[in-house]
Amino acid sequence: MDKKNIFIISGLALVLVISVFFLTKKLSTSKDSASYTESGGADGSSDPNLNPLGNSSQFWDEALSPFRDEERKSYLELIGDLQAGKINFVWEIWALRRKCDPSYKAEQCNATLLAYIDANYESPDKEKIKDLFESYFKYETAIHQLEIPASTSFEDKYEILKTKRKQVLGDEKEELIFGMEEAQVQFMEGSRNFIVSSKNMSAEDRVRKYQDLKKKTYGSYYESVVGREDKFDHYQTEIELREKEFAGLNAEEKEKKLATLETKYFGKERAAAMAKVRKEEADEKHRISDYEKQEKEFLSQNSGLSTSEKEKKLKELRVKILGEEEADAYARRAQLEKETDN
């Protein structure tokens, strides 16, 4: 089994994305000399402080905008979805901004969104939703003026950003708009510490306590966040958490354990298909090992043969052991390795 670091699965890639965004030089956001697209784009992608977790396409296929005509929600429904992590408010704004004319300046696009709310909502929902939007626009203005030295650590940068959010938005709005993102960052740090501190736990305790940590950290966002995560990541994470357990199993026991986990995450049909692929790979590896052993014996016993005769006999041996198609593939790999080494 290929060993994978759990942080690749549960958060290291995300940390790297965040770090890259924070360290990227901030582009101009002038509203007087450039269009909204030219000064950073209608999606806000020029400013890493506005987009510390990267573009939505890196995490969800698309923003789940509740503002489309056919899916318009009331203020209370919107708040409920934000509190449950079903939607990300910042990404919803960017999804709407992509509908703005590319030539619009920031204030023009913002005004268009507010006009959309005016035209499509009735009081008191209209005023409450506009207040949420206007508060976020105010935060954007403040954050564009925020200068953080490039030498500042990610942890310190994120604390500065959180502090600024609370100053501009207040605790309640800050939690609505950024609560889920901050829970994600908190879980990355918490899971990193857990992996280090739990090495000597039993496999069952380690898996259970990892899930407990995840539920506790995400809180009301847990169901929504986990529901969007890839099942294979969950599967691979559990394998990593059970690393010590797998190390003590023989091949047959390991295969049974893998089949149990794969059935748990993917269902019986896909688990059976995965087991079949592993068996085919193992059989191929065994055949290649057998061929290489016989090749070595043949060469040691037939050193007097010409090169062409050796190649002819070895090809016959490969076809006999590997089959014609696999023998050809093996020969191509061997030739490529030889040329690469040379």
C-alpha cells in the first residue's frame, strides 16, 4: 500500500493554497483609473485577503447561489443556510458579480447587486439582506487598504485578518460570513496536532477521536462540509489513521480490512471492483518477478549466445510467462528505462 501523508488528504494542500494567496503581491484596486475586471476582477481574485481559501472552483464545482430567480430564499432561509454551512456568502457574491458587465467598476457592480435585491425582495427581508451585502462591501474596502508584511507567518496573517473582520463587521456578521472558512482553518491546525499526538493510540480510538475532533471543530457546519468532501479522501484518511494497524497485518488480513473499508465508503460493487484491480496488479507483479528471475538464470547459463539469440529467447520467455500484450509492454518499459539511464 502506498503511504500518503494525511495532511495531503485533510489540509496541507489547502494550507499551501492559502499561503500562496497571502504571499501574492496585491494588485491595484483603484476604482478611478480601471474597470472592475482590470482592477482585480469581479470575483475579487486579485486580493488574497479577500480570498484566503482560494477560488471556489478549487473546493466546490460551483457556488450554490440562493439568489437565482428559481431558488430565491428568504432572509431567514439565507441565514439558516449560512449558519449550517450550506452556502458560502463570499462565493455567492462572486457568483453574482460574474453577471456584471466586465467594464463595470467596483461600485457599479456593487450597486447592481443592491438594485437586484431591491427589485426582487420585499421588506423587511430586503433591508436585512442589503445590510449584509453592504457590510461585506465595507469590509472589502477596509481589507484592500490592509498591508501585511510578506515576512509575517501565515498564522499571524490570518489572526490579523480575523481581527479586521470583527472590527468592520462585528461578531455576528463576521460569524455568518466567515465562520465556515475559519472552522476549516482551525481544523487544519487541529488535525495536524492530533496526528502527531495520537501516534500511539489504537486504530479504533484514533479514527473515532479524529472524527470527534472534526465534529467539534466544524460544529453546525459539519454535515454540510463533510457532505461536499470526496469519499476517497475520507477512505484514504482512515487508512492513514490505521497505518500502525495495517503494518501488523499479513497480506490476507490486509486485503480483508481494505475490503471492509472500501465497502463502508464506496459500497459493495465498487469495493469488489477495487479488490479486482488490486489482485490483477498483484498477479502482474508476481509474473514480472517470475520472469526477471528466469531471465537472470537464462543469461547466467547462456553467456555464449549472441546478442540476437539472447533477445530472441528472452522474448519467447516473456511471452510464455507474461502473455504477448504484457510482454510487449514490459519490453517497452525496459527500453525506456535503459534510454533514460543512458
